Amino acid sequence: MNTKPQADDAQAALWNGSAGRAWVDAQAMLDRLFQPFQDLLLETIPFAAARQVLDIGCGTGAITLAVSQRLGERGRCVGVDISEPMIAAARARAERQRASAHYVAADAQTHAFAPQSFDLVLSRFGVMFFSDPVAAFANLRRAAKPGAELRLIAWRAAAENPFMTTAERAAAPLLTDLPIRQPDAPGQFAFAERRKVQAILQDSGWSEIDIRPIDVPCSLPEPDLIPYLSRLGPVGLSLQTADDATRERVIDTVRAAFEPFVHGAEVRFTAACWMIGARSGGAS
């Protein structure tokens, strides 16, 4: 039985519903938290050669905006995301900043991009949610010019990222509806295995594949910790429908579990990720 349409529907419902709205509400906090990844990604971009750039899973638009600013009038960056609330927020940001960034609300796995139109395809944490990643990356390759570069950052395994899973481990005894992560399902850690990522890119026609581990120091102000753990991720989603007593009990329990990451006024952790590069050989 083909389950891909259902998977696509589930991702669309998630990111156009409560998860997407939570990310919009937390935009400023998440931009600060993920700034080190933005800096790393932009350091790898050959801006001298890039003119037409595609940002996959652009969310509320930080990377698209930053690339647009680097390109200036000589280029164009297009951000695509399945979440209409996040795309609306991204468009509003671009308008406020009078930026030339362009945003499309669409599923990058199936969207009909103009063939061979981009000389750089990039993403920060936006490519792990495809129901059929080989089809998605084949579609992106068709959108890329011959010789175009691919630059991605994705999470490594959950076991290597305890900060990202502490909330659900602590809350599991208190929240009966907390979903269990499925290792091979679309989601944050879908690209955990190097061999899987290598195979996806090879099977979708990308070449010169380079997958390197990076360990990135991250931080956020301690006052942001409770808003972070109570709004985002599986626990944040479950708390949206919890009663007040359960919500208070879960937040207290989860906050205590994060104590090893708290250093005075700052929360610190190391993010275990992949820096992924590849090149397009052209459309087929």
C-alpha cells in the first residue's frame, strides 16, 4: 500500500496548523538560536557565482533574507515551504525590510519549479520532512542548473542531540498522547544516518556528494527556555490541548530535566549535525 500521500497530508496538516503557528510565534527566539547555523551555511556559499538561489523549507524566511541581502541586485533568492503561516510571516518580514526575497507556499517534493533555473539549492533544517526524499531531491535536481551546488544542514541522530529530546523523555510519563519518534519517518532526525543521506542523493542524481559531521555550540537566554520547551516540538504540541494542571506539572518536570544545560543566565548545548554538499549534473 502506498502511504506517501498520507505522509504528505500529515506534514501539510502539521506545518499549516499548530506547529507552523508556534514557529511563527517563536520566530525571533528561533532566529537567535539558529544563527550559528545560518553563519556556517552562508560561509560555504560561493556568492561570486550564485545568481539564482533556492532555499528549501525556508520557514519564516531568515536564510532567504540573508542570502538576498548578500546577492543584492545581481541575484534572487526564492524560499519555499509547505507552511502557509510561515510563508506569510516570511513575506511580511521581507516587506518590512524592503528585501527582494521571494517566497512560495508549496511542497518542494512535487512543486513544478522552472527547469534548470537555480545555480544554488540550500537548506537549514528544511529537507528532513519529505515522504519520498529521493523523489524530492530528483525534483530539486531538475530545478537546478547543470553544475549547480547543493548545500544543506541536517540533524544527526537523536542520541547525539540530547537537548532536542530531553523534553519528550521527561514528559513521557505525564503525557499519554505524546507521539513516539519513528526513525525512518519524516521528521527532525530523518537524515540521522550518513549512508541513508548518501543513498538519497545518489539515487536522485546528485554527484560529488560530501557529508561531514559538524558540532555546533548553541545558546539561548535562560528566560527563553520555558517558552521554548512549552511551545515547540512534540511536548509543545501536546501541551496546547492539555488542562492547566497537567500543563503546569509537565512544564515543572521538563524544566528540571534541562538543568544540566543551564549555566547561570544562559542555556548551552552542542548540536550534532551534518553539513551536506553535492552538485547537479543536469536535468533528465
